[in-house]
Amino acid sequence: MEVRLDGRTAIITGSSKGLGLAMAKEFAASGANVAILARSPDSLAEAQGIASKGASGKVATFQCDVSKADDISKTFEAVIKTFGQVDILINNAGMSRAMPSDQITDDIWQEDLDLKLFAAIRLARLCWPGMKARKWGRIINVLNTGAKAPRANGAPTAVSRAAGMALMKVMSAEGAPHGILVNGMLVGLIVSDQIARRYKTEGSNEPFEAYVAKAGAGVPVGRMGKAEEFAAMACFLCSDHAGFTTGTAINMDGGASPVV
């Protein structure tokens, strides 16, 4: 089965590295025009080059801090000016943040919610009218398995991601009559930029490949996931092949989550 997104335009937040970049590359190769959004200008040029290799769709980059409402509004206008419309929204921006609840200040809570929840709310609100008018749209909220099975010391991320899952479910019911499908993808242990940063932070003396293998040994499938596998699922969910799938939070975790 060949998955194609020809003629579609996708916004992917946090897509200059890791899972976001893997999705940008997969979507562009499948024919979609892709707007790569990221905060750091240093990584955008390299990301465009990577995503453009083998692409049959166009790739453009936009510097945007999605935790800021003004940045979102200005960037959305720039994307519309560049591509004319937005058919697909992938709310991927985020970072792992976990600590004891009594150590989380109001500022930390607000920063986390602005980046992971309000960014999705604001972007979806901007994309919604066009999707509704065209009777076709796809939105994916990239979450993590803590959204379903939060652990001790897992906030604020687990709380922000759980809210993102609830948002997905609400919007899926509202969008379905208009051809707008909204789903969630819950990240487990997948080799990504976050894993690479964790490896550096921990200062491990073992090779990165050995570090990844050890971390993946506890996953039921016996390994960590690949960014390309995650991207392939996202591409499928945004295609017409998944036209009957909405309101679903899919665990991309190799069977690790205790919650279905």
C-alpha cells in the first residue's frame, strides 16, 4: 500500500529535529507541502535540506516559538501566504519535564501548558475554519504514554499531555461531521533527539548504540522504536487510507504501556 499526501499542506511544530524532522521528511516524500516550525534558526536550514531530499512536495521553514500566541498568529499567516492553505496539523512541539509535584512552580506549570497544550489549541483554532470549509482535515497531537498512565514525579508533562489527549477527543467529535479527523500518538521509548540529549546529560561512557540497546531491552518488542516508524504511522493517519480513524490515542511504545 502506497501512502500519498499529494496536494496537501502540513504544519509540523518542533520539526527541525527528532520525531518532527522524521515526520517532515516522510510527509514531503509522500507528496505533501511541509511547513517546518521550530524555535532555533540555527537548525532550520539543515532541517530543510534533510526534509527536501527525495521530496515530491515543497518544504519551507518558519522560525516560531509556539508557546507564544503572537508567534503562532504571525507564522500561520506566513504559512498561508506561502502555501495557500493548511490541511494537516501535527502538534509535536514539546520537551520532557518531570519532577516532584511540590517542586513545580506556577511559572513552570504555565510554561509547560503554553508549549504543549495552548500551542495545540491556538494552532487548531487557526486551521479549523479552512479545514471545515474544504471538508477535509487531519490533526495529530503528539503526546506520550504518561497521558494515559501518569507516574509519580511525572508532572508537569504527564498532566499537559493528558490535557492534550482530552483536547484531541473533544475536537474529534466536533470535526468528524466536517471531514476533520483528530487523533493522538503517544510516544514511548523511541530513538530521537530527546534520547540523544538524555544520553549526553547522563554522561554515559558506553557507546550510544549500546545505551539505546540497554534502554530498549525492557520494551516488550525488545528494542527502542525508530523515528521513521513513528513518522510512517503519522503519515498513514493523515492519509485517505485512515479515513475512518478519529478520536483515537495510539500507543507508539512497543507494547510498554500498561494502558491500551
